[in-house]
Amino acid sequence: MAEIITAEQIENRKHWLKEIAKISGNFGDDSSAVEQEIADEIERKGYLTLLGHLRFCGAIPEQYGHDSTEEKLYSKYTDIVIAKAFEAMGLTSIVVKERADAADVECVSKDYCFVADAKAFRLSRTAKNQKDFKVQAMDNWKRDKPYAVIVCPIYQLPNKNSQIYQQAATRSVCIFSYTHLAVLIRYALTVSKKKSTKLLSEVFKTVEALTPSKDAISYWLAINRLIRNYDVSLKNIWNVEKKAASESIILSKEEALKFFASERTRLMKLSREDAIREVLRLSKIANKIQVIKSVSENGLLDT
């Protein structure tokens, strides 16, 4: 049973999986409706609801079809979540309606501005390469802004060597996680929004000052040490969100495995002809289950 992630947050995740699946067919109207509903929900229920979104949204639901309207709307949902997260820190944030050649979120504060993008992946997905993170694209999409940030699920980030870290340092594009963002939100709302936005600017400057390297450890060591040492109050916040990150992996795996178990049952009830068609279409289920079971903490929060 989860200790940090609440039962309400778990139920809210289930609610949003169903809500996003209820699409009207008009992407622009749907994304606007999702944005308004999330804003109303946060205002009504408080920041713990926002933390719940951050803890879960990095995992694309397995029940959504590849390149489906649900998957596309889910991608926009993750952008809305990080935009609301930056707002909770005291920044002015908007979700950009453009669909191509632009960052999905733009943020400004009194002292700096940046663009942002949220990334989410299916737990069953095997190979992820540098193009999935779009570091170079985010550099191009800065336009006149000095910084860019890509927010990812921590457990899906490379934990050894990757060109994305070299690109991040070279291009001043911060690779961040939903867990790190949750830490900054809690710091903003329990200590000071001003200090939280200042800390985020220090994160950007730290990435900018890094010697370009493919080494994941050196990248995350710099980011994690900065955050943990910035304020004594951050130690407890860090430990809580680190625990929540571990719980979210377990819960997201349960969610995905439950779906594939139901799919397997459904297939077993099909006629021979229907079963053959479905098996041909879904023949990778066993492989995906193995990939999901292999997902685990990668140690980046321990650096």
C-alpha cells in the first residue's frame, strides 16, 4: 500500500484516464476543456491534487491506442500539468496551441523566461533514443528565450551514458523530471514561491555551466546536489518525493499489468477466427509485459 501517494490521488488517476478517453473529436476543444477542468480541480482540491498528476502523468496508459486521439490528448494533458505546476511556483505559464515547430509551454517570471515540454512514455516501450527527448528541437524552439526545460518521468531517463546530457549542457536545455518539479512545487507552497523560482533559475544556470558530457551521473549529481543543498527544508521534501517516485513506479506497473491481464482474458473468450485476428494484431503483449515488469528505479535520485 502506498504511504505517500494518497488513495484520492490514485482514484483521480483512474478518473482522468476515463475522462481523456471521452473525446469529442475536436482536439482543440478537448485540450481546452481538459485545461479548464484541471485548473478548476486544483483550485477546488488544492496542490496535493497537482502533485498527484505529476506523480503519475509520465506513464502513457497502455489502453490508449498508438497515435490515437486519446494518446494525443494525453500528451497535451501532460503539458497542461507542467504548466499548472509552474503556475503553482508563481510563474506565469501558458499552454501553446500551435501544433508544430514550437514548444508546448511558455513561462515567464519577473527575472527570466523559458519554454517547456512534457514527455511521457508507455511502460511497455523498449528502446528510447535521443530523438524521443527532442533536446535539439527545444533549443530551436526557445525563440528569444534563454532557457528550455524538458520534464520527463525519472525512471525513463538514461542512467549511464546518453547524448541527451551532452546536448543539454551544450544547448542550455534542462532535462528535468516530474519528481524534481514536485519538489520545487512543495518548496514554493510550504516555504516561498520566490525562493522556488530562484532555485529553478539556478538549475538552469547549473545546466548551462556544465562541461558537455554524455555521463548521466555527472549531470544528475550537479542537479540533485544543487536542490538538496539549496535550503535545509528541502531535505525532507526531497525524501518524501523520492519515496513517492518509487511508489508511482509500482502503481503504474500495476495499472499497466492489470490492463494486459484483462486483454489476455478478453482474447481467451474470442472465437477462433476473431482470436487469430487479435493475436496477429496484439502479438507483442507478452514482450510488453516483460518490459513493464523490468521497470525499476534507476538510481538517478541517489546521485
